[in-house]
Amino acid sequence: MSIDYEQHRRRHRVRWREEHRQRSRRFKTQEEAGRFASSVSGPPAQPPLEEPTAPDCGGVYAYKTSEGRRWRFAFRHQTGR
């Protein structure tokens, strides 16, 4: 979330992320921009990470790292590997 001033448009711009998209909206005054920025909610809470039910089952699984959330894709090839 950020608020900046676009001098060539003479508008205050609020920028935020929503559903993996960069969004923005412009306002005439800084007060209007501030009120809007405080009304925009943060990202939705993510569900807790789930562990696979069995080590060899297939699917997509999330796991935590020091860099953030990562994803693991597991599947069984028709040869059994």
C-alpha cells in the first residue's frame, strides 16, 4: 500500500495489491486518499498449510521456507516411480 502525488495530473494516487494484481485509484486531496487507503483491507488470511496424507500420494502441497511460501508438485509416473 502506498500513497504518492502525481504532479502532472495533480492527483494523489493510492496503490495496493489485490488478488495478485496491482491496483490504483486517484483522489483530489491527500485526506481522501488517506481515508480510502485505510478502508482497503489487507490480503485475505491464507489457510494453514496442510501436510500430505501419505508420502507417496500425488498433488500440490505448500510448505514454508525462510523466503516465504513454496509449492511442491508430486505425482506418480505410470512406471511406478
